[in-house]
Amino acid sequence: MKAGLDENYWNNRYINNDFGWDVGEVSTPLKEYIDQLANHELRILIPGAGNAYEAEYLSNKGFKNVFVCDLAQEPLSNLKKRCPAIADSQLIHGNFFDLEQSFDLVLEQTFFCAINPTLRKSYFEKMHRILKPGGKLVGVMFDAPMNTDTPPFGGSAQEYETYFAGLFTKHTYEACHNSIKPRAGREIFVNLRRI
Ligand SMILES: C[S@@+](CC[C@H](N)C(=O)[O-])C[C@H]1O[C@@H](n2cnc3c(N)ncnc32)[C@H](O)[C@@H]1O
């Protein structure tokens, strides 16, 4: 690999305060998407959630069925302290690729770029398995060359399309207009509907 993108690797990055990807609050693209969701009953998953400000934001807005999944325990414990209203059963300490539950909506932010690029097709296949028919995968993905040996791994919108063809249709798949400043011009906003 890319070896060692495992639980220890990620947990140590949190313990050592080495988490430059963490924006400290719900990011603008995710916030603006969440703000137009009306159905508070949706089962929502945030995989590779880290400190999961989106989960906190959703919970504070009255969404009850918000699940986060992360290999690292440290950020899950941080979230629990900030947001005790989220039930322990909704804080999934484990591997996204092992999830067996199903969801209406998955929110993506800097998880896809953190996994080994060899797993990208599997990522979309797994999303297809855990989303209900008509369910959505929504969020931001980098559309820029980045690291090749360590996260964040870059890529292109064109490349990603080859992985989800036949599994998802595109509702929105375009340059992100409301990225946070350091990511401006390097992200696409994706809203993909599970076939
Ligand atoms: C770059 S961080 C992003 C965290 C968060 N989404 C954010 O934007 O702050 C990637 C996260 O994915 C988690 N992760 C990596 N591989 C994972 C996997 N296979 N299953 C679940 N979580 C994983 C890491 O522990 C880390 O918290």
C-alpha cells in the first residue's frame, strides 16, 4: 500500500493532532445541502466521519437517524462528548466496507480521498449495497491531482464516473460553487441517485 491505512494509522493521527483535513465545523457545501432536507426521518450515514461536524449539525436540527462510521475511536469519542444525543448504536466504530445496514442518504466528505485508490470501485459498489433503491450519495469529492502515496489521494470527475456507471445516475455532478476557501476550484459536488 498505501500500507497501513488502518485503524492505528488513523487513530494515531487524531491522537497526535495531525488532522489537517478537519475544518472544525460543518463545511459549506454539506451545510447548504442539509439545510434543504425536509424529512427528519431519513436514515443518514456519514462514513469516515472523523469528528463529524455534519452529524452534530444534523442532530441539532432534529434528524434522529444519523449514523457515523469510522475506523478510529478517538473522533467518535469526541463526537459523543459534543453530542450526547446521538445514540451509541449510531456511532459505528468499524470499517465502512463491513457495514451491513441500509440508508436513505450517505454524506461524503474527505472519506473517498482517504481510502486506498485501488478501493474506489469497491467504494461505489458498497455504497450501492447499503443505499436503498433511490437512495442518494451526496457530498464533495476532489477533482484535482493530489498525493499518490498517502492521503489525500486525488483524482478526476471523469475517473470516478467509470466506477459508478450502472450503479448510480447523476443528479448533480459539477464544479462545487460553495467549497471552503482552501478547497475552492478543486472539488465537485456530487448528488448521485442509486439505481
Ligand atoms: C481524511 S479523514 C476525514 C474525516 C472527516 N470526514 C472530515 O472531513 O473531517 C478520513 C477519515 O476516514 C476514516 N477512515 C479511513 N478508512 C476508513 C474505513 N475503511 N472505514 C471507516 N472509516 C475510515 C479515518 O479514520 C478518518 O477519520
